[in-house]
Amino acid sequence: MTARFVQVADGVHVLREPSLHVNVTLVVGDGAALLVDTLSTAGQAAELAAAARAVTPHPWTVVNTHHHFDHCFGNATLAAEPPRPIYAHEIAAEAMRDPDRLRREAYAELRDTQPALAEEVAGTVLLAPTHTVHGEAVLDVGGRRVVLRHPGRGHTAGDLVVHVPDADVLVAGDLVEQSGPPAFEESYPLQWPDTVAELLRTTTPATLVVPGHGELVDAGFVRAQHAQLVELAWLIRAGHTGGAPPERVAAEAPFGARAALHAARRGYAELDGTA
């Protein structure tokens, strides 16, 4: 990984990991800092730590936006020694207490397209969060108010967003995607539109939104993605009512047939009460 933090607002810096385009956000206050997400492996996290140290000498607290490997597998490198607080939603934290399952899932996801990364992920030690969030938590990051909030189910059941009000920055995790379509494998596509609508209530026309992957966006981009999620949810409900196979829904849906097929299957499971 060759990447560095770039300042995007007052005391707010973003690093984009080059292979999966994952964004890590660093918030710097007076004598303290906050790291949002920790990348995929110990090696990536060590480089991330060096990049953060090039910005600030302050001790950091860690937040995981959710439990997927590319957002939390660097926890042990960044927060074990010396011990640092790690925050996550309670459902994400519970998932991270089963590291064997998460390693297996990550390996299966990567083995065909990125075998070297798959092997490294399979051997990564995972450190679970020390602090859990149910609805909302407010942190004091060196005199700066930072809000951790669970706006609802979407990409997973346990997504957190991180709001830095004094800089008008919102870190959205994988609830918002720029470099590719949203990932629906563990999603709640019928609830995701309401979750993004709730997220949008904390934005202004000037808000800088940090998506889970890709270029930084504004509230207009998020509103456009919200409209696509609304259309997708409507198509899933109509297809389920009409007895259409998920493949037919996916063929008509936004985000492309492959992503939409995952969404349709998950949406049908929601409607059938099995998700």
C-alpha cells in the first residue's frame, strides 16, 4: 500500500487504500485523534499507522463503521499495543467476536480475484471492539465533538456513521459507495433507503461525505444514490408480490444485474421473514 492522508477539512484527513479504494478518516483534535476504519491486514494497518503518525503524534481512538474485513482487520495493529479504545455498533462488535467466521468469509471473497491478499487476510489477528454503540454516542476528540450514530439497517445490520459537526464532514462507511455499486450481500435493501434518508438529515449543501470506497462526495450524490435505492426497493417489493424470480428484478434494477441480484435475494428474504 502506498497512500497518505490528505487534509479535506479543518483537522480532518482522508487516506484512500489503493487496491480496494477503502477510505480511512483521521480526525485530529487538541492532544487526541480518531481513526475511522483500519483496513484489511496487519501490513496495511502498519502503513496506515505510519501515515497517521506523519500527520499527528496524538494518541488515537478507533471506530469501525462495520464488521467487514476491509474496515476492521487492522484493529490489532492500530489499537492493541498500547491499548486503544475501539468503538463499533453492538451488532458489528458481536460479529467481530467470531474472527474465524470473518476470516473464512473474507478468504472466500478474495481467493479468486486477489489470492495474495486472501492469504494475508486469512492469517490476520482480529481485535474486537472495546466499546459498543446502540443508537448514538458522542466522543470528545481533543475538544472536538464527534457523533457516532446508527441510522438504521442498510449495508449491514450494524452500520455506524461518524459526524464531525464543526468541520461539516460525515463519514458514511459503506452506506454510501462511489467507486462501485453498493454491496448487498449482507444488506437490508428494503430498509436501506430509510437509513440513507436519516443520514441525509444531518447534511447541509456544503457537507463533505466520505463514502466507504472511492472519491469524496456531497449531499447531492447521496440524494441521487438514495433515489436509486428507493427504486430498487420498489422493484423488489413489486417483484415479490407478483411472484417474479429475483433474476427478473435484477435485470430491471439500478446498480447492475450482479449487485441487484444480491439485493433482490436479500429483499425477498426480508419479505419472507428469513433475513
